[in-house]
Amino acid sequence: MLSTAQTLDKQDSLAGLRQQFLLPQNTVYLDGNSLGPLPVAAKERAVEVVNQQWGQDLITSWNQHAWIDLPQQCGELIAPVIGAAPGQVICCDSISVNLFKVLSGALKMQQGRQKVVTTKDNFPTDIYVIEGLKQQLGAASCELVLSDESDIEAQLDESVAMLLLTQVNFRSGRLLDMQRITEAAHARGILVIWDLAHSAGALPVKLDECKADFAVGCTYKYLNGGPGAPAFIYVAHRHQTAFKQPLSGWMGHAAPFSFDSDYAPVQGVKQNLSGTPAVIAMSVLEAALSIWSQVDMLQVRQKSLAMGEFFLECLKACELDKELVCVSPDSALERGSQLAFQHEQAYAICQAWIDAGVIADFRAPDLLRIGFTPLYVSFEELWIAVNKLKLIIENKDYLSEAYQSLQTVT
Amino acid sequence: MLSTAQTLDKQDSLAGLRQQFLLPQNTVYLDGNSLGPLPVAAKERAVEVVNQQWGQDLITSWNQHAWIDLPQQCGELIAPVIGAAPGQVICCDSISVNLFKVLSGALKMQQGRQKVVTTKDNFPTDIYVIEGLKQQLGAASCELVLSDESDIEAQLDESVAMLLLTQVNFRSGRLLDMQRITEAAHARGILVIWDLAHSAGALPVKLDECKADFAVGCTYKYLNGGPGAPAFIYVAHRHQTAFKQPLSGWMGHAAPFSFDSDYAPVQGVKQNLSGTPAVIAMSVLEAALSIWSQVDMLQVRQKSLAMGEFFLECLKACELDKELVCVSPDSALERGSQLAFQHEQAYAICQAWIDAGVIADFRAPDLLRIGFTPLYVSFEELWIAVNKLKLIIENKDYLSEAYQSLQTVT
């Protein structure tokens, strides 16, 4: 298997990008689906924005360094990665806050319908935000419908206002068919919100082509924007006049610096801005995003699929495929860029693996989750990771007391 | 006046704090009420959180460097500065977003009342957020009432649900009487939200003592947290059970990492958390906040008042007090920590002053706004600033074309 890995690495057209990231020595990082690593450009920008722009140029940086344009600028850098033409994506706030904006605004556009359908095992914040909106508006205006992931289309009828789906399941990695589901929803007059947390930067997303209505996503996973980096929001051009979100802060005003007391939203996706942008975080993000102009998302997908398959082969070769039960779809084409394995000792195994220099993550109650990030992980590293895992499992290292105490993890 | 300035500087017990800030050479910074300068500790922390915590320790930093606790940690550092006992302040999101949370949640507590009173010349985002909530809930559930600043108490009757006031007016610097107004509102069953944007870190704020119900504030002005740093929110202990805010994201859940599909809010002020915290921004903020444990807010107030009075005296001595019409209250005790002057050429004067090494700011349509920040500005600097202003105005330097074109400013 090692020689196969080395051959695959030699053929890898993305291999050169690794040098644009700073990763710790002797570490295999399989958790870029939770927190992307530090890009060299982001490290440099952090120093620049703090020491020079804030420290020396102070308030004049709003103009001099175009701080005021960062949300749009970052949005336009993300747009091609998620298949969006310009003018439809902007960076701001968190996914949770952006979901509230989109759900509130879109529900207003769907007068007479109040159901919001989502999946039972969607990432909890997506469900919680619908619950929060329901609490606020009352059950007569907003009703939460939880669907099985395998049964979404059966839930779609003319009483449904909105369908909120995460394109790639955060646990299993299952990839939903954006095109087909969006079409099925539109046929019944339903608006669709796609949460791209686990797909933006992981695979080619085609929002415009699939006629998606709205989308949200985060930038700290596959987009490597830094811990807690600002999220983004997509509003399709055709909805930008009718859509009005309720968190109407001064940055979404047509003329924020005229300090009018009447709120007049700016035209376009920029109306989603609310408060003052998070300048330091967004500058770092902007630098991190610069890498995507050099990347072909089809190549990313190709390598990601190959990595997943190679990882499974390594597991098999090491006879770990019985001990670790794969809960991700069998077909690579039905997966995002991750694999999840069930094991009653998943937490302890994950901790022991980290100690051995391989970082993956644990998802309650019993999943070991492995992310494949083609920009900076090699096939040889996957081979190393599986071999270390083999030792941990064979020797039952994970039973050590140090690995058994459950801590908060993200 | 110079010798007076030098005497005042010698007597200044806060003078030693200046060395904890990095300010550009040969610059007098009178705009800390818009963007506080870079604290040495924040500069160091930025490198630490980016290079070491993100770059080297990666995802393990959520536990290892307690990223998960940053919102509470920052909140507890702010609490004593605004007169709040522990457990009532948390850092998150922006003022605009936090206002939406507080207004929504508090309005629910005031069943049968729908009026939200604020002042006509409040900072626009405060008004816009009420307008957004009104759009979302409908006029029958939320009504905006705009009051003159001089006439607030006349608006307060039993039909009013909420009173939203900014303690220090962003233009004039007028300081409202928190104690008296809060009492008057409570006597009529009205809940009061204080916006501390221009008072947190500027003067002793006494939320608990005044029995304030809710407060919001930003950290990038007098608290020096960095451009676009996260905001904060205060919920008085007595309201923490009844108050439920609608932006219910996973970080406000009682057990975010158990990934339950039902939203169960965590007890206390922490329920105001919504999405993943802005780790880089909040780490920098935490370092910036460390200075406040060394500072007595009464001394800050004393120096701030003296700075305002000394600045006015310098203007008078330079015979500028007729040309620049002070629109701030005459009595120092009725002002926050700023002065505003009307001049039809205020924008151009501000630009020319910046070129001469004195940074203040302009507020549309015709105000020159000067902030006094006792932690890092000396009396001698005020004297230098006024003397430079005298030259600009005497020589009409501001008429130069370079200073006449209006740009975006914050």
C-alpha cells in the first residue's frame, strides 16, 4: 500500500499547494472538516492587519485598507467555489445568525405557508434556529417538520414554505442531490436553503446551476479561514428584491454613513450585513481565500474521492474494516469529503490517535470522523495514519485511563 | 497653557498606562471613541492565537487553550467595568445582532404592550433594529416610538413595553441619567435596555446599582478590543429565567456537544450565544481587556472630565471657540468622554487635522468629534492638537482640494 500511496502522490496535481499551509511537524491532519489549518497568507495578513493597519493606521484603515469592503470582497472570493455568479454572496456573522436571517426573510415571501422541513439528523444549530423562529413568531406562523434524510421528498407538498438541508451530513458525510431535491421542492412552490458547512471547499457546489434559492456556510472548515471565522450567505439574484431580512443593522443600510433614522436597505445581497464587520477575522479570511483562485474544484473532488477510497483500502489491508464500522454511504459519489466509523470506544481511540500524531475527530455518541482535504494531505499520510490506528487498536492503547475521560470537543 | 498641561500630566495617576499601548509616532489620537488603539498585550496575543494555537495546536485548542470559554471569560472581564456582578455579561456577535436578541426576548416578557421607545438621534442601528423587528412581527406586536432626547420621560406610560437608550449620545456626547430614567421606566412597568457603545470604558457605568434590565455594548471603542471586535450583552440576574432570545444556535444550548435535536437553552446569560465564537477576534479582545483590572474607573472619569475642560480652555485661549460651535452639553457632568463641534467645513478640517498628525473624526453632516481616552492620551497632546487646529483654521488649510472630497468614514 505504501508504494501505491507514493505513486498517487507523484501523480497528484494539487500536491504543490501543501507549501501554502503551515502544519505542525509529524502530524497527519484529518480534521480539516472541523478546522482548516493555517495558510501562510493568513499568518502574514494577521500580522499586517493587527500591527500595521490597526496599530499604525488606526481609524483611517476603514478607507485606506478598504476594511469596509471586506464582507463583499470575501463573498466574491467564495462565490466561484460554490458555483455562484458575482453579487450573490457576502460574508458576515455566523451560520446560526445567517440562518435566522434567511429563514425569517424567506418565510415572509411564502405567505400562507408555515412549514419548514429539515432533516432529523441535520446539524443541531439548523434545527435550533427553526425552533427559535417558531418560538418568536408562534406556531401558527412557523412550524418545524423533521424528516428522515432518506425520505425528504415525501415531505414536500404545497403546505411547505421552506426546505432547509445541509448538503453533506456532518456525521455520515452523506451528500444530498442538490439538483434533484431543489427541483422537486420548486415544483411545489417551496424555497430551498442549502447549508454548505461541509461542502463549501470540499467539492464542486453548483448553487446557480441547481437554481438554489438561498445558502449559508462557514469558512473555518474546508475554506481554512481560521477558528470561528465569519460565515457567508447566498441569496439568488432573482430573490434579492423580494427578500428582506429582519436583523437590519447600519451596515445593511443604503447609506450607513449618512446616519438617517429611517432604515432603507441597500440593494442586493449586502442587505444581509447587520453590525460592524469583524475586521481582523475577515482580513485573515480574505488572505486564506486567495488560494482558491489557483484551484480547480474538479481536481479537488477527484483527489478527495481517491483519498476516501484509498483510506478504506488501507483499513481493509490492515484488517480494521470489521472493528470500525463505516456508517458513511458505500458509494463514494454519495459522500462529501469525509468518512465516519462507529466504534463504542470511538472517543478514546480518537484521543490515542491524536497522541500518536494523527488528528481526526469524535462525534457523539460513538463516531470517529475523518476528513479528507486535498489541498494539504497526501496519500502517504493516509497510509501512515491507518498504520498508527492499527497499532492502537491491536494493542488496545485506547483503554488507557488517559484516553477514557470524555471532554468537550468540537 | 503648555505648562498647565505639563503639570496636569505630572499629576496624572494613569499616565503609566500609556506604555501598554502601541501608538504611531508623532500622532495625537483623539478617536479612541471610534476605534481604540492597539494594546501591547493584544498584539502579542494575535501572534499567539494565530501561529501557535491555530497553526500548531489546531483543533485541540478548543480544550487546550479554552477557546470554548472565551465568550464568558471576556464577559467577566467587562462586567466590573460596567458595574455588573459576575454571571450577567457575555461576549458575542455585534451590537446590532445583540439588540435584536434583547428586544425580541424582552418584548415577549411584556405581553400586551408593544411600544418600543427610543430617541430620534440615537445611533441609527438601534433604531433600524427596532424597525426590523417591527417588520418581522407586524405593527400590532411592535411599535416604534421616537422621542426627543430632552423629553424621554414624557413618553413613558403603561402602554410602553421597552425603552432603548444609548447612555452617551454618539454625536453630542450627552450623558443620560441612567438611575433616574431607569427608575421612571420601572415605575410604569417598562423594561430598559442601555446601549453602552459610548460609555463602557469611558466612565463608571453602574448597571446593577441602577437596576438596569438589559444592556449591549461594543468593545472596539474605549475597550480597545480591535476593529470590529465582538460586542457584549448584559442580562440582569433577575430576568435570566424568563428571558429567551430567538437566535437559538448551538452555542446557547445546555449541552452543545451532545448534538440533541431539541433546543434546550443553557441557564443564564450564556443562552445569548448563538453560533461558533469568533476565536481570533475574541482572543485579541481578551488580551486587550486585561488592562482594566489595573484601572480605577473613578480615576478614568476624573481625568476624562479634566481633559474635556482643558481642551475647551485651549480652544478659548486660541480664540477658536467662536469658529467651532460646541454642541455638547455645557456641564462636564452631563457629557460622556467626548466633545462635538459644529462647523460647515467639519469634514475638511478633520482631514487637514489628520494630515497634521491629529486624528479625530467627522460625523455627518457637519460635526467634528473629539474623544478623550484617559488611558493613553496626555494633556500635552491636547495642547499640541489645539495648536495645530489653530494653524489649520487661521490659514484655512482645509480649503485645499485634497480635504474637500467626502469619503466614507466611520
